[in-house]
Amino acid sequence: MPKRLLQKTMKARVFCNNFKSGGGHLYGLESINASNGWAISIVGISIVFSGLVSLSLVISQLYKVLALYEDPSKITAFFKSKKSKKVDEKEGEKIITIVLTRSQKETVKQFALLARTLDDHFSLPRLLHLAQISGIKDPYPSLNILLKMRIVESDENGFFMWKNEVSDRAVR
Amino acid sequence: MRDIKEILKKSKVFGLLDADSVKRLAGMFDQWTIHPGDILTNSGDTAHTFFLLGKGTVLLAMDEGKAIVLDTPGDFMGLELLSAKGKYKTSLSVLEEGSVFALSRQGFMELIREDSAMAETIMDAWQEYLDAKAPFAKNNEGPGLLQQF
């Protein structure tokens, strides 16, 4: 018989003998010791604690699931962008190819409509202001995407131009 | 995130300074995190801070509707604090999350007061930078106070 099991059996016998001989109603710490109470408590606490940690982790990440629920196109865009986010070198300058989500494509279209109301060489702060007052979602990061994708390009004189062909390709 | 010393060494304006000056200058900058939509300066406000771009994209808007997009680490903003009027002539809006290194007007003034050679180097480099990056903006801004040192 394994040593540990033997010890436990002995312990149990001692407990029964004590009980039978009338010396033995155990209370408090003795009772806990005799019934492996400490080990059981530690296991119980660990289970509850791990459960609470897991629950808090789930709750802390819940906003991501809700964001996906609001815009399911992000799921496909996430997997596509992993593969297709690349940097093209063209004439020594970096052009970043970004796969747009459905809502980002909508934003590009909304910006395109605003740009049509401006001159060919327009003021970028003016476009940003129009986007803000028109209620376009996230105008600052959206404008940044337009610049990174070269949909909006500087004319080197302080004004900017809307590149229709690049814009059409991006929203296709 | 890139180190301020590395950015200063690569900067068009501060890259010409010697190692000791760069080291002294680096210790005076505070790093700020920037988020899309943050407004760093408004045109007409008292110029209190000079900024060096660490990471991200910032739109520099001028009064006449002209603008420059700054997205290269080491691009700088707010050198109007050295102008005679000490007012910002441009507005700075953050388009992409990142960081800037900020130096107060007082710190900058003390620095160039102590080291006139550094002031001259900064002024020359500033003119070259404007020629290359935004020739149309050259008349718009000018570190006037630098000429006094």
C-alpha cells in the first residue's frame, strides 16, 4: 500500500477510535485538519479565483465582439489585410495598400462627394472641416487613410487634389 | 517608439548640431502621446511649445487654407515660438496616433541664449527645411527672435 494512503488510513482510524472512545467530538481547527479542510479550501479558492479571472478577461474583450457585431465586414477585412497589407515602392515613395472595410469604403465615398464641391486644388483643412460638420465618422483617421492611400495628394503648393482613379479602385 | 536623440540626429534642423548639443537638447524634451482629433496648436494662440514629431501624422494648417502633412519622424512644428510676435500662425491637428516631443518656449529660449552658434545653425537649417518641405510657406513663418542671438 502506498505510504501516503497508509498514513491517511491510520489517521482515519485514530479519528474513529477517538470518536468511539468518547474523547472525540472534534471542533474548529482540529476538525479542519482531520478532514483535509485546508486542502479543500485552497482548491475551492483557486477554482473561484480562476473563474473570476476568466470572467473578467472575457468581459474586458467583449467590446471587440460588439464592434464585430456592429460591422461584420471587419472580420473579412481583418483576414484580408493580414495578407494584403503591403508597401509598394513607386518612384522612391511609399504607397500603402490598405484593404478597406465596408464602412471605410462608405467614408471614402462621402469624402469624394465633399471633394466634388471643392475646387480641383482644394484646401485640406477645408475638406476636414466639411467632413466634421457633415457628421462623417472618424474624420481625422479617415483623412489619414485617404492620404496614405494617395487618394488625396499634395499639389506641392499647399493645396491638395482628389485622385478619382485611386478612389474608384479603393471602393470597388 | 523612436528615441529623441536618434530623431534629433536625423532631424533636418537639429541634425547639424554637435553631439553635446544634441545630448543637452534631448534632455529638455517631454514625450507626449497624440491621438486622432487632438489639436496641438491653434492659429493665433500664444506659442508656448515647440514640437518634434516622433511617430504618427499631423496636419499643419495655415491661415490661407494651405496645409502640409507631417508624417516623418523629426518633422517639426511650432517654431513660431521664436518669432517676434510669439503667436502660432498654424493649427496642428493629429490625424494618426503617435507621439511628439515637446519643448517649452522658455526652455528653447534659454538654450539659444546660452549657445548663439546653435541658434545660427538652427536658423540656417530652418530656412533650408522650409525651402525643401514647404517653399510656399516660407513667408508665412520665420524664427525672427533667432536673428537677435
